[in-house]
Amino acid sequence: MDYDITDIELASSGRKRIEWAGLEMRVLESIRKRFEATKPLKGTRIGACLHVTSETANLAITLKAGGAEVFLCASNPLSTQDDVAASLVRDFGISVFARKGEDGETYYQHIESVLSREPVVTMDDGADLITTFHRKYEERAKRVLVGTEETTTGVIRLKSMEKMGVLLYPVIAVNDAYSKHLFDNRYGTGQSTLDGIIRATNLLLAGRVLVVFGYGMCGKGISSRAKGMGSNVIVVEVDSLKALEAVMDGFEVMSSLEAARRGDIFITATGDKHVIRREHFDLMKDRAVVCNSGHFDVEIDIPALESMCESRIRIREHVEEFRLSDGRRVYLLGEGRLVNLAAAEGHPACVMDLSFSNQALSVEYALSNSNDLERKVYRVPADIDSEIARLKLETLGIEIDQLTPEQKDYLESWTLGT
Ligand code: ADE
């Protein structure tokens, strides 16, 4: 078996982590048991470009249990858990191409390694695998049956490919399932972003002014959790409806320039480029902390910050100090990459259970319906979405009511009024 990882000797620690995460992934476990018995993915080559974490390991093991051959590379150079990668190779026979801290060239070589196995299913978190496939290996890409996409940024890229008429195979937007983005983006990003900031800096959040850029599901999760920890939260948002929602949720909303003057800690979660740039750094207080929770490392204009500083030094493992010419210091966390995965462990397993159950069931669904799918971006079918929520409630031991026949009739009728 082919692989490229940091150190196979780390496998024993990785295995324990995979098992620990698995305890919180009970929906995925039930899917795995069914897959083991029925082998719905038999003989399917799956190329996956995901964060190589203990949660992803549980997904890869589930896909293999369903009969698939899995080739895994990282969707971010900093998020790989090297011990998990080692255990996947040694204990589970899964080909992994990922090393924590790999440079840009190695990152893309690893994507190439996965593509060279000619997968017929692709799984992405940010669309780097599928876009490389389209750009460099069009003929091979045409033979792919289906792809899936885990995150908002990736779905945006894929919808743009569909609109331009260049998408070569159908893709399921796992991110857009309710049982994914209402939970993973909000509770997962919310908690793990603060976890990353705390692990990187050990700063107290209570009493600090924390500025959140973007009030999508991720921004909402970060804001409400930070408020719960005693921060004074300011939201910066360009969409009037979302900005109004933030106001009604009790947050201060203001322009980015005003927020730049007021903030102690800045977090970007927008999916867009240069959200924090020179004009903001110009206004920040001494010792401002900036970090990113959006998919790519483009939200903070790091080249601008570099050009403004007299020195750049590493202070702690995930903290770099930029000393500006007027003496002010700006601290950048995790090189501007996803702080929750660079400095912490990403979303907790309990919530990745929902996201990765969507992945597993979407692949199963797409393979058995591949003849009916066109070169488009599809939502996860509604029945899969609600079944995952039902199973999660069941694993949590929570029972919910059902409508009575009378209530069903009432909802279906238009004749009953005042
Ligand atoms: N994305 C965010 N958190 C993650 C995790 N723990 N594993 C895989 N992908 C993630």
C-alpha cells in the first residue's frame, strides 16, 4: 500500500484518538454496521481531500467497511493529525498522503497522489481536489460518478463551476444539509474557534472586546459562545439581513473601521478575501490578536501586515508577533489558517458525527442514483437529512412526539379557518 505520512511509529497514539472520537460518533457507527453487512460501496475507489483528523478517520473506516477503497489527503497543510494518519495506514489499511506542516508544493503533490488512483468518487472540504482534477485531468474527471463537498467555501466554488458550465460530474453539497450546517458550522466552529484561540494564547476571553467578521452560521456560533464566556462581542457584516439579525441577537454591529479601533481579538469567518487589511491594522490597539476561522488563509491580508512591520517573530507555537513601525504589536494566530484546526483539534466528534454521516449516506445515495444525476450541485435529499437528525436524537436517548392523525389532517387542510 502506498502512503506518505510523517511517522508510522505514531500509530498507537493515533488509534486511541480514533477510538475516542468514535465513542461520540454513534450515528456514523450505526451506518458503519449496516455498511459492513451490505457493502453498498463495494469496489468503489474514493479519493478524499479532508482534514486528516480522528473524526475523518472514523468516516474513512466507515467507507472502507462499505467496501470502498479509500485514498486520503489533507484539505489544509496545518490540520493533519500525524498520529491519526499513521494509524489509518498501519491499523486500517487506508492510503494517506498528508503530513502536518507540509509546504504548498507537497500539499498539491499529495492531491496528485490521490488523483493518480483514479477515484470514481471525490470528497472535498474546500474543493481543492475536484478543481485540480478538472484543471489537469479532464478526461479522467469525466469518468467520475459523483463528488461531495463539506464546506461553504467549496460549495461556492462548485456552484460557480456549474454556472460557468465547466462542472464535469454531479456533486452533493453536504454543507447545505440542515443536519450539517445548522450544527457543525454553528456549534462546531463556535466552540473549536474559541478553543483554538485559548490553546494558542491562554488569554482570558471575559471582559475582552471580540470582533467577529461575518454573521453566517459560523459567525453566529462564535459570537454566541464568546458572549457566553463574558466577551463583549462586536459583529461586522455586509449583508443587511444578517446584520439586523446580529443586532436583534444582542450584539453591537458597526463598520469594520470602527470595530478595528475597539477590538482586542479579531476573528474572520466570511469566506472572502482581505477582510482585515492595512486600513484596519492602521487603527488597531497595541497587542491586538487576529485570527481566521474561514476555510482559506486569505481573509487576513498577511502580505500587507508583513509590509507594515519591522519584525516578525514566533512567540508561542501558534502565535507570531508583528511589530509595526510605530511600536504597536499585532499577534497573528495559526498563520492566518483555520485557527480551530491549526491550534486545536477542529470540531468535536459529536458534531462531526452529523457531518460525516451526511457524507457517507450521500455517497451511498449518489452511487445508486448516478444515472439520474446531471453535472450539477445537488442538495442532500431531505429524507437523508431528517433521518440523520432522527438517528442523532435516538443515540442521545431523546424521544420526540409525533403528530396525531387529527393534527396531520389539520395541517393538510385548507378549508379550516377561523
Ligand atoms: N472540519 C472541522 N473540524 C473537523 C474535524 N474535527 N475533522 C474533520 N474536519 C473538520
